[in-house]
Amino acid sequence: MTIKTLPLGANLYVKNLKPQDPHTTFAELYSLFSKFGKIYSVKLHVAGDGNSKEFAYLQFSTKEAAEEAKKDLHKTVLGGAILEVENY
């Protein structure tokens, strides 16, 4: 069994996603953020009705990719909402 160690600083927390916006999907977030590097996971939290709970977690393969995504996408607009992108 191989245990993979993930780099520190490669995780992002994205908040202020609009709950009923069609842009707030796994595919849309992956497409938006994958321009900056390989993404290991996207976790979009959804309510029982299927709408976004307004936040998601992304895990990049490198700290540098996460930092670049944060720098470029923090305070950008997605579906009418201003995204807040932070490290976690």
C-alpha cells in the first residue's frame, strides 16, 4: 500500500457561491479552477434540495497551483456572486 502525502497549502476554501445558480456545480467549479493546475478533489456541499450550501473545498496537486488560483479568482464573479477564495 502506498500512502500519498499531499503538499501543505494546496487546499482552497471557496465561499459565497449562489445556492440556486446553475454555475454552482461540480463541473463548473472544476472547469474554472483546473486552469491553474491538477485538481485532486472538489467538494461542493449541497443541501437536501440539491442546491449549493454556498461553499466548496478544492485540493490541488501543488501549493503553487492553489496560490495562483486564489490570486486570480478571489473576488471574481461567478453567477452573480463575488467569490471569496481562501487557503484552508
